[in-house]
Amino acid sequence: MQMPASRIIFHIDMDSFFSSVEVRERPSLKGLPVVVGSDPKKGEGRGVVSTCSYEARKYGIHSAMPISKAYMLCPDAVFLRVNMPLYKQVSENIMLLLQRYTSVFQQVSVDEAYLDVTDIVINYTEAQELALRIKKEMYDEEGLNCSIGVAPNKVVAKIASDYQKPDGLTIVKPENVQEFLFPMEVSAIPGVGRRTREILGKMDIRTIGDMARTDVQLLVSRLGKSALKLRQMALGNYHSKVAGKTEVKSISKEDTFEEDVGDIEILRETMDRLAQQVHSRLVRHGYVFRTVNLKIRFEDFTTYTRAFSLRATSNDLSVICKVGTRMLNEFSCKKKVRLIGIGVSSLMKIDSQQTTLEDFIRGDQNENGNLIKPSK
């Protein structure tokens, strides 16, 4: 869908998302080469790298690399298995944060999204201020860095978000689009993969500027109809709409203690504090919930989750705290706790029956009500 050029688009891309979440969960990993993927099996593993920290990239490790090669490049790296339930939960928190700013929101992957902020800022100076505020709130609330590209369309914004990673902010005003794009390698254009790059290389097209200056019919003769879109991207003139926002599935908050905790009262106080933060988000965005979720990670890194579903929806803070306390009390406290988290799911916009504090007593445990013990 073609859109006018006079728009201001953000592309937000989390920095080394999986590994950054792992470092946030285990602060002792900060500064170390961390590789998230399959088991390297001392160089015999057959899987691939999902992502890695920037420290690991200094050794030449990158996403989609065979895990065995990553092990050869840096056998002393910290190799971790993918923990997708954790990443999805953090992703939902991130996307909820971004939706505070505008309803013109499009999530495109677990760690990136577009915002159309045209209606909430009047110029690129205000856009810069907004981007900096988003970056600060992302770090303050989630402990994670992101890179943001700001431009007149999605393609240029996406390219810009990658320009100064990590923790970058790149702003490309309409009058500077071609100056920004033309010196870059043609592979920076979304959709230009290995095969297309090889074809363009044989045509002596190395940069985006080379493609922009090449006769469009010649490009079509070599690449087919996709050349029309790619050349528009190269010129910085391809405009597509930021799609409507995705419904939020859950809201949660968790905290990792500086020292492992064995005092049940400290655990309850921490859980109640986190529940207040969850409730604040819930109310701000106009949701009610039906399920309360508790997460516990013990000192040996074993992690348990528990869920309790109500008979009807609620937006009552006391329900979250009461249900959370009930589930917390069911855990044995023989081991100290490293992390505790509380959340709500089965969300709906406020227009349905809500549950009072007393109603939760009649709740029923869903199929996730039993202890779930993911692998370490």
C-alpha cells in the first residue's frame, strides 16, 4: 500500500535480544561472550547459533552460524539453550511498553516493531526526544537496550536502526534519505539476499546508489518484477503502511535478587511490589485478566511456573496479590530464591464481567495449574 512520504516512522530493534535477556537474568554473565542456541557438545553439536552477545561477535560468531564452528571460534564462551517462553514473555512486556505511545503499531518479530508517530510529533526534533524517552524507559523498566531508526518510511527506518548498533539512535530526515542510503552496500536493503546480491554483483552493482542509478528495465530483465520494489527501496521512495497493533496476551514483571533470598516475607513483599507494577500497566491499557501467573527461580537455577485461572475476569490488584500469595505458599522454601515474577494473562479489554476479591476463591486451576519445571 502506497503512503505519502510526509510521515515519521520508528523502527525499534532490541539489541542482541536473546543473549541480552539471559544476561539480564544472570548479571554474572555481563561482559562475557554469550552464545544462545543448541548444545555445542564440545564442537560436535549440529545445531546453529540463534543469537550471541556483542562480546561473542568479536570472535567472529554470528546468528545462523553452525554451533560447532562457534565453539571452535570461542570454546570458552557461555553456551545457553534457547529459552523461548522467557523471550516471548519479555517480548510482550516490550511491545506493551511501545504501545503506550501510539496505536499505529506493528510488531514484526519477537524483538522488533514499527511505530508511526506522525500524529504525536510535529518534527524530527520532537521525534528524537520521543525516541530517547523510549530508549530510557526500555532500559529502566526492562533492563534492556534497543536501537531505533527514525525516517520517512519503514524501509529507511529499518536500515537506520541497524546503523549504530548497539544502543543506537539514527535519524534520517526526508532531505537526507539518498545521502544516507547511497553509499551503503546493496545487501542493506531488506529482501536482498545472497542470490540477489550475486546477480547484482555480476552487473557491477555494489551499493544502493549503484542500484538507484541503474536502468529499471535492465534490473527487471535480471531480477524479475521484484526489481521494481527493490529499486524504489534504493531510491528511498518505498512507502508501506504501519499495520494495526497486535493484541497483548499477558503482562508480567519479575525481579532478580542481588543475593538469593530464603525469607518468605521478603518474597511476599517483593511479589506484592511487582504485582502493583503489573496492575498499573493493566489499568493504563484498559485490560482485565482471568489468569494469574507466578514464576520462581531457585538458587540452583531450576525454574518453576504456576498459573491459576479465575471463573471470571478481574482488574483488582488485591486478586493478583491474593492469588500470587496462595501459589507462593505452595512452594517449599528449603532452597533460596534467585528470582520471583508475577503476571496476568488471558487478557480482555474492559467491557466484560469483573471479579471481586471474594470471587477468586471459586477459581479453578487450568491445565497449567500444576508445577511446570522447564529445563535449566
